[in-house]
Amino acid sequence: MVGLLSYRFKIVLLTEEEIKVIIPFRLLFQEFKFSDLAKIKWDLWGTYRTGDYRKLIITNSSGLQTNISDLEFINYDSLEKWILERTSLELNLERKLNVELQQAKMNRWLNLFIIVVFIFFFFLLSSGQKDNNINIGVRIAMVFITWRLIVRLVQYQQRINNNEQRRRSRKKNQPLT
């Protein structure tokens, strides 16, 4: 696990003119000037065990490429917005919305399953056992984790609902042929 984390660990420094990516355990340093960006693309990073993650792939004119994902950065949405505000590229925002929708649809069911499992184990730990500090601590942690999963589940469902509304309004505005 430490090997995997050290391989994926990266530091992203953002300035008004460029993005600097430092990957210390691979001894990599990359600079992406906003004026030199050639392409920004969204994709879905499927991990098959822990859900799907959104990924922003940034390429400069010399072909140097890096990506930023919401697995690696808890503030992915802020990073993405900050980068998009500073680029003059024509962006495929429809692709971005499709990737977000795919992620929401896939992760919604995984989230729901994990919530049910946590609730089951919470009641299993709560019934018929002597309360001790470890048992109470585990249950408190389970409540916080379940709460966070429920918040994320609601966000996924809102994303799906917003997409459905957008699709309906597009159909309504299309001329009949």
C-alpha cells in the first residue's frame, strides 16, 4: 500500500501562469503554462473495486501530459474550476457532464451497498455486546463514515437528476423534423 501511495503521490502547485506538478517518488517535475496548453480532456478512471473517479487530462503543445483525479485530490472540483478559468482552449463541456453522469450512476449503487453494510454492522455491534471504549469508538466512526457516504449519495443523485432535466429541456427545445 505504501508503494502504491508513494507512486501516485503528487503535489500540484498552481500559479496565475502555470501548473507545476511534482511527483517526488518518481523524481518528476512538470510545468504546464496556460498559454501552451494544447488539450484538456475529461475521462473516467474505473478501478473496478473502489468505484469510478473523474480524471482531467492536461496536455501541452509538446505532448507532455498529466492528469488530476478526484481520487487523488479531495478538492478536485476547485482545482478543475481554477484551471478552466485560466485557459483559453475550446472545451468539450458536454464530455465533462457525461463523465460526471457516468461516475454518478456507477458509484451511486456502490455507495448505497456500502451504506447498507455499515448500518448492518452498526446494529450488529450495538446489540447484545458489552460496551467498551473500542466498540463505542468503532460505532462512532461508522456513524461519521455512513453520514459522509449518504451526503455523497445525495450529490450523485442530484447530478443524475440535473442531467435528466437538461436532457428533457434539450428535447423540448429541438425543432420537430
